[in-house]
Amino acid sequence: MIEGLILASASSARARLLAMAGLDVHIAPSAMDEAKIKRSFWVEGRPAADCALALAEAKARSVAGRDGAFVIGADQLLLCEGRWFDKPADRAAARAQLRALRGRAHELVTAVCVVKNGTRVWHTVSRPQLFMRQFSDAFLDDYLEAEAVAALGSVGAYRLEGRGVQLFSRVEGDYFAILGLPLLELLGFLRHQGQIPT
């Protein structure tokens, strides 16, 4: 029987955030079809925040058992001028995506959901705004050369905690949510539930 906390995600950034906060979390990545849920929400014209929350909950439910563990699911969607962006498939896609975001503001809709015994017991959605500067094509090529595969691991093709910070002129909102997890709100919930010391 697994007790305590389970992270239903393969995201190393989320696992690192929880570990750095001192939480002992079992990692159990979800194998659900995210693309199908995203397509459904997009075709129906439903809000990105609802989609991110549905994905977070579906991830948590897909690994939740009846063992009393708190299962954390999270998801993040990038929204820019009505367009949703996914993780780029390759370097060419990352380049095209960053050129589309260059000089514009975008929103990282970040949802986290906690499921216990198959029931959603808590959730929150954070919507930080990020403003990309007008960087040159030469800078972009240097950035992608330096970041390589790391640029493909996030929905924005950047890691704000690394070299990706140079893409921006300004950010507004929860830094932890930008990294993939509204951490302070989650810690508050877990503290209230007696999962971490008060």
C-alpha cells in the first residue's frame, strides 16, 4: 500500500519543486491520452483553464487507487492571442513557436488537482502572464543550439529557471506556476490536511 503523496507526472521540474520543498513524493507518471482531451476542449470552444484542470484531474485519477494517498495531477497550457501551444516536437517546431511568441504576451494556464480515493478533494488554477521581448533570429538560433533537447521539454520551448529567462522582458504572476506547479497553494492545502508540518 502506497501512503502519503503521489505525483502523477513525468515532469522533472514538478518533481524537483516538490523535492526542494522537502516533500517525499512517489512518482507515478500518467499514461493517459492528453491530445484527445485537448482536441475535445478546443473543438467545443471551451476555455483553456477548464482544459488544463480537466487534464490535471484526469492524470491524478488515472493513477489514483483506494489506498488513501493524495495524488497530485498538474497540467499547463500556453495561450497566446487565442491560440493554444503544445510542447514542440523538434527543434524546427520550437523555432517556429518561439518566433510566433516573440514580441507578444502569453499566458501559462497552470492547473493542479489533488485526488484521494478516486475523488477530487482540491484544485487551483494559476494564470501567469509572460512578455517575450523582440529578440533577433541570431539570438534565437544561439538559444536553441545551447538548449538543445531541453527546449522541447516544456510547453513554451523555454525554461524560465535557465537560459530561457533571456527570452523575456517581463513576467507577472506566480513563478512556481510558470515552472509547472502552483506550489504555495498546494503546500497550503497539504498543510491543512496534515500532510506536512504546520
